[in-house]
Amino acid sequence: MNREQLAGNWHVMRGKIQERWGELTRDDLDVIRGQHEQLIGRIQQRYGKQREEVEREVDRWLKDVGDVTH
């Protein structure tokens, strides 16, 4: 799965994202609405991680989720 597919599958991905990053709230997910940059920023904010670390983590997770769903 890539960044564009995240937005297109947002209704399905919300739950998966909350399972993976449990500190994200429903309000966070409402703000993110499938936007990759918003997802990165909210994870960075909630977990206190560096942006580059979060980007790698999210991109790796998106790839893994895509491998499982195909």
C-alpha cells in the first residue's frame, strides 16, 4: 500500500492505524483523514519521535499492510 491508497482506503485503515498507534485518538484520526503528512505529524506529536523515524516506521507499516491485503 502506498500513500495515495491510504487516503482512498481511509475508512478501513482507521482501525488498523489505531491498533498500531494506540495513542492516536478518534479526534486525531478525524484530523488525519488519510493524509500522510497529518499521520506523520500526529504520530510524531503523540510519541515524541523524530520525523525521519516516524516516516520510516509509517512507510514500512504501509508496505506490510499492503502485502497482507493483496
